[in-house]
Amino acid sequence: MAEVLITLGVIGVVAALTMPSVMSNVRELVIKNQFKKTYSLISNAFRKAEADLGYSPFCFYWNKNPYGSAKCVSYNASGDCTKYEMADGSSLPSDYNGPRENCSDLGNAVIKNLSIVKTCNGNAYPGCIPDYDGNDTIKKASNDSLDDVEINKATSGCSAWRKNKILNSNKAYVLADGQIILTFGTTFSPTIFAVDVNGKKGPNKWGYDLFEFSTAGSLVSPIVIDYGRCNVIDKGGKSTKNMLLEVNK
């Protein structure tokens, strides 16, 4: 009997040590499969939208930016960038981030090809979305010494992903299967958006179940769904770029 109890005790200890790792691996596999499903759904919606429009719309970031790097040269009192210039001091070309002539048409066409059951036009929390962090609160959590102006400077190029904007200003769509699409601003622009691949289930964190996407292309190649340019990731999360590499192995 003593040997049996000892054996059971050992089994219990081993199970206690290994179970968290097993559960973590299972959750990661589930999220990876949901991510793959999301990517397929979004890609199909864009392909159908282009077919509906009958042309290849100009609404994307450059696959390879032809202009080189740019920098912010002026900030307002809040820390938001008010002027960007090229590295040589010249003005940014109007299409520095890619052509955007057809974004409105493409955005409307994509939305029509998604099974949307609920739309929140601002004040998306709590009606459509859970209490997400923003790039500002994530930045603050990793460096508490930064003040608000410094946080705004660090996130000024992607200010639409700040927490207050996500919860109270940006539009959100809930799909029939529970997935949530967040817009980068008050309207849906195909160039930047985010998707919570399992809706409100949790953990509701960037890089865990919430991922940023963008459109990418060139004047001679079709649009593809790519990783987001703002790269918002909660501590310990995975970038959309890495997730795309993993699911496409």
C-alpha cells in the first residue's frame, strides 16, 4: 500500500508540473488554428471585393517602400507628430505610405463580403469589444518612468491604436462566428485593421488573440493581406509577422 501511495504521489507531482505546459501548448495550438481561419476568411473577403469592383484597387502599403526612411521633425505640446520629412529634409511624397485612391471603395466592398452581426460606430466598449489595452498603455506598462508626452511621441505614428481611441472612438465589427474586427480610426480602412480571432473569449491581448493586419502591394502586383505596420504586441505575445510565418510553414 505504501508503494502504491508513493507511486500515486509521484504521478500527482509530475502531473502538476507538466499540466500547465500542456494546457499552454493546447491554447497556443487553438489560437494558431483560429489565426489561420481568420487569415483565410479575410483574404477571401478581399479577393471577392476585388472581383466585385472589377479592378485592382490602389489601397495598400508598398511591399517595398521606394522612397526610403522618414522622420518626425515637429511635435505638438501633447507629443503628437505634426510634421514628417524625408531623411534628406525634403517633404514626404503624397503616396509615401502607398497609394490610397480606392480605399473607400475597397473598404465598402470588403465589409459587404463579411458576415457582420453587430457594428459599433465609436464607443465600441463594452458593446462590441472587451477592455483591450492600447499601444500607449502597453508602452507605459513596460516603462513606467515615461510621462504622457513621451508615450505619445513613442506612439504618434499609430495613435489610433491608443487605448482611449480603441474603446471610445474607433469602429468595431462583430462577425457571426464571434470574431471582432477593429478599425484604425473611425472608418474601416483596408490599409490597417486588427482582428480578435476568438472574439471576447480571452485573453484579449495583442499578439495572443488580437492581431494587426495591413494590405501590401505594388503598382504591378495584387494586394495581399500582410502584417500590420504598427506592430502592437502585449508582453510575451507574437507579432502578426511571426504568426504568418508559422501558419504558412
